[in-house]
Amino acid sequence: MEYLGRKDFIKSAFKTDIFKFRIGDLAQMTGVSTRQLRYWESKGIIESLSREGEQNARVYNYATYHRVQLIKDYLDEGYTLQAAVGKANDIMSAFAGFADIIYSAVQGVDTIDDQRMVDLGYFDAAKTQRLWASIDDNKEVHYHVKPVEDEQ
DNA sequence: GTTCTGACA
DNA sequence: TGTCAGAA
């Protein structure tokens, strides 16, 4: 695993693809047995990264962790494995690009008028205004459009 | 100690 | 799917 450094702290907070897990880790995290994980992989339901090391052990990424957890949840709800995989595929395709957009959209943070604000980048094509978001105690998000001049 | 494959219940 | 064996 790598650490991206302080400069990219905010971005690295969303950089989940640097996480790598072994089959034992994944089994503990999701409650899915190692036997099941190997079986699912043999069926093409999940994939592991290229193997490394003398043990030739499987390595899973963060996306696979989410996929396994998703399938496991549907399994617990009573779906068959096949149906659970179908459900998981639907959800994952619906959310395709979601993380990338959030990752790209967030530019940084700042404190404006004693309020914590998240910088969401330019609001208009002319780049004269910027979009900020704050969140209150009730977890309600508020948006603010501010002229670029104000911050400089 | 952990993981791998294959085999059997 | 669980569990075990024998090997890496």
C-alpha cells in the first residue's frame, strides 16, 4: 500500500483503489468464507488481481470488497447466488462513474465566514463564480455560489 | 501463520 | 458449502 502524502490528503481520502486485501482479510470483512470466495472466482462472479509472492496468493481490490459485500447482503436477504449477483450488477452499473465524479468534483476545503466549506469548483463556464457546499448539524447540505474575486 | 488446489461428505 | 489433506 502506498501513502499519497499530505499535499494530496483530501484526494487520497477518496483514493480507495490503493487498498489491497488477501482472501483471509476479505472473508473477515464481509463474512463470506474463503471457500465461497474461491468458488465465486471460479464462476467468474468476482475477480482477483494478478497474484504475487511465493504463495501465489490472491489479491483483491476495494471494488471487489464492495462487490462481495453487496452480493453477501442480497444472499442474506434470501436471494439465490445467481439472483444476488444480478442485483449486484444492476446496482454497480447504476453507480458506475459515481465515485469518479465525486473524486473529480471535490477541489478542496476552506473556511468561509466561520463555516467549513467544500470547494466544488467553478460554477459557470466563464469561471467567474465558484460553487461551495457546507453541511449543518442536521447533516443537511447547503450550496453557495460565490464570485471568484472574493477569495483572492 | 496463511493460502493453494483437489477431493469428499 | 464446510472441512480436510499435503504442499508452498
